[in-house]
Amino acid sequence: MTKADIVSDIVEETGLERVEALRVVEAFMTTVKSSLAKGKNVYLRGFGSFIVKERAEKTGRNISKNTAIIIPAHNIPSFKPAKTFIEDIKTSVKVK
């Protein structure tokens, strides 16, 4: 599913104009990104949490030069689904 598909579904569900629905989706994504960039997690009850995970410094390998490199500590965004979200997916998705 793409952002355009999400916008189309919102238009069908709510009756909003396509431009307005696109603006809402863009605003949501911008808000989540900026919150995570500030180190603030985003909690959506019944859906899940967008959180920032801290990765520790570690040693890696540059395989083309066969040398060790230090990968510095850094933060990455992550999504943790809510328990109800997981249960809904488990009961509705059929494995092929």
C-alpha cells in the first residue's frame, strides 16, 4: 500500500477532498518525524508506538579493505504495534 492508496481510502471513508486528505496524511507524517527527531516517542492507543531506539557503538568490518571500523552510537526510528493491532492481524491475514 502506498501513500496514494492511503489517501484514496481516507477520501472514500470520510468524504474529504483528495487535497485535504493528502494534507492530513502529510501533516501526520511530518508530526511523527519531528517528534522522533526531538527524541519524543509517539503513542497511538490501539495502533502502536513510534519510538526511538538507541544503538550502541560497535565494531564492524570493511570487507573490501579487510579493516575494522568503528560504527558510532546512533538512534533509529522503530514501530512497535499494540497488542490489539497484533491480534487483529493474526486473526484476519491468511498465509499463502
